[in-house]
Amino acid sequence: MHLRRFSIACLLCAVFLFALLMIAAPQDAVDRDAYAQDHVRFLVVQLDQWSKEFPQQFYAAVMKLPDASKIPPAGKTAAGELGDSMHKLASLASSKDLLTNAQFRSELDKALGSAKDLNQAVASQRFTAALQSDWDQIRSTLNNLARVYKLETLAFLEPPGAGRGGRGGRGPAPAAATTVAAGGPGVTGYITDLQCGKRGKGMWTNVECIQRCLRDGDKLVLVTEEGKIYQIANQDKLTEETYGQMVTLVGKTEGETITVDSVKL
């Protein structure tokens, strides 16, 4: 009799736990979708802001080139076309079905097409370090957005004579480009928290998530393009303006820990 009661109690518990799982599972999916949509909106806002100024900066820089004829016509118009696409994406970012919205995906695909032409144009000449840095940030953020929608990302192309390994989209740069000995020129990568650093490149520029993780007690790290994570010994050297940004940390590197002397944005 006692065994029967116990069996019935176990059965009721199992039914109750199953019901809880059935309730929780859809909620987890909803939470993941909501988080992904917030991440997409954050990336679009960043890109829309940057693309308002970058086309003018690019065209002004082209006018100063000694041999602008090396840039194909598609490359010369791509900056303005990318800016137009980013403005349209910003207007569509409030859609409730953002992750499956066909119009948003189509416009993003168009933006990536313009960005591909612009990427080749920037790599065809030696532009100023400031413009190259701005484009690196735009390209990286666009790639984060492309990964969400499983679209082709932009290659990392080196300008002529860059002297950083000549990646040219044919593979990652040699480790020495970002992994340097103590006293070297510095280590370049993204400033993020450890948890976001482990989740893949799509999270390295998510400033809101980085701030949230830091409030929860996580630590800042530097993640290179190849995904190598460096601990940062003196966290106070980094300000909020570096979160999610590509920087170069100059200082003492011991193993996988950097003691920062200065930060180059």
C-alpha cells in the first residue's frame, strides 16, 4: 500500500516537472530571440551612426589619392550605397519579426554587397590610418550582423605594403601580428568581458552585454581576431569608451596576461 502511494506520488511529481519544462522551454526560446533582436538593433544603431560620416570621409580621402584610378567605379560609389542601406536597415530595425523579416534580410544582403566593393576599394590604396581604423570597425560590426543571419562575411584585406602578413582574405594573419613579446609594439584585439569573449566574435562588440557582465562581477579581457584571450592585470587602465572596441594595448606581456601601460584606440 505504501509502495503504491509512493509510486503515485512519484508519477505526480514527474507530471509536474514535465509541465514546468514545457512552460519554461518556450520562455527560454522567447528570451533568446528577444536577446538576439536587441543585439541586432544595437549593431544597426552603431552602423547607422558610423555610416553617416564615413562616406564623406572616404570620398574626401579618394580625392587626395595620387592614383585614384586604381579604385573601380563600383568601389567609388559603394560608400554612399552602404550609407543608404544602413539608413533603411535602421528604419526596419523596430520590426517585431526582426530575425525572420525578409525585407530586413534582403536589405542587409544588399548592404554587404556594397560593403564588399568598398572593402576592396579601401584595400587597393594606402588610406590614412584613421580612415582604415574606422573601416575596420564598420567591417567588423557588419560581419557580426551577417553572422546572425548566416550571410557571407567580409574578408579582411590588407592595403598595399601594409607589412602585417598580407592576409588578403586568404586566411588569418600570422600569430606574431597580434601576439607579441614583452616590450613589443603591443597586442591588438577587442576589449570585452571574459564570458562574452568565449561566446564568439558576435559578442565582442556588444557593449550592453559587456557592461551587464561586468556589473555581475566579470573581468575585462582582450580578444584577438584569432580568438586568443589575454587577461588584463590592471583593469583600471581601461575606460568604458574602450568596451567593444578594437584597441592596441601597450605594456608588459607575460604568457597570457598583459599589464597595460597605455591604450591606443
